[in-house]
Amino acid sequence: MNPIDTLSQIGREVSECAQCELHFSRKNAVPGEGPADAEIVFIGEGPGFHENEQGRPFVGAAGKYLEELLAKIGMTREQVFITNVVKCRPPGNRDPKPEEVEICVNCYLERQLQAINPKVIVTLGRYSMGYFVPNVKIGDVHGQSFWVRGKLVIPMYHPAAVLHQGSLKPILEKDFSSLPELIGKAASVPESPETNPPYQQEHPKQLSLF
């Protein structure tokens, strides 16, 4: 199955998923969106109110800010793939439970990443960061680069956190400004074998690219 068909199939499965309790309170599941050959994938935490209403990721205030950040580096959201670690809105915007993250990642996110095969993965917030780069604080590693299963993973603050805490804005914008060069650096690295284990099973290796 080609990547476009694979992502479409995953989207259909997500819309009908009933594997955890999040499906009881959702209006629309949010599988994610973007081109199947995107060089960069942004992974947030979970859908919010507007995402649950529309079935699309990052369509509220945080999504508008993400589009502004992309514009600053000459990109649009149509060029990138955007998704979350959990595909249904946690009730009351609570944190996703570990078992919810595990189910959603194993059933859907891993398959999405395999289909897209991006050069760079940007995690937005601590929940998506924790899957790829565990046991660290986002304040200590934001904007840094880690090789995880042959992919360049860059933890960043979530745009929603920046909207609530304005002091983080220059930090996130500075981290974003490095993306074009990082994408170029990642493109020069050989592909990793498809037989590699899931991301969380490999110890991340920090790499200085400058």
C-alpha cells in the first residue's frame, strides 16, 4: 500500500477507534493531516475543543500561532504533517493517560511515521517529547536535536503553552528558526533500516549539528 493510501486507511481506523475510553466523549477523532511525503512532522499532545469539533489538528489559537511560526521560516502548514500522540480529545482537556498514549501511538502514530518517513520530527510539548526522548525536562532540552531510530527529533514547547506564558515566545521562535538548517542536515544522513525497533525502544543520541 502506498503512503497516501496507508494514511487514509489509518484515518478511517482512527475515526472508528474504540480501544480506550477517550472515544466515549469525542465528537470527531483527529488523525492528523498533511502530505504523505512531508519532510517534517509536528506531533502535539491531543485535540482540543476546536479540533474535536472539526476533526482537524491545530485549528484553534495554538494552530494559528503554529502557522505564524511556519510562515517565519518560509513554510506553510500544507507542507508539513501535523498530528498528536492521542487522536481523541481527553475530556475537560485533561492530560492523556499512559495507557491511552500507548494504544494510540502503537496503533496509529508509529504507522503514520513509517508511511511518511519524515526527515525531522518536531515534538510540541512534553507528552510527545516523552515518547521519543524520555526522562528529560522540556526546559532542559527544547530546541536540541536527538537522533532516534535514524530520525532527527527536536523537542519544542507547545504553541498553546507559549500563548499562556508569553515569556516562552522568543524561546519557541528561536527554536523554530533553526528548522530549515536542521532539515538540510537530516537529509544528508543515510536512511535507517526498516527493521529498527519502535522509537521509544532506542536510547536517544544527542547530536550537535553546529
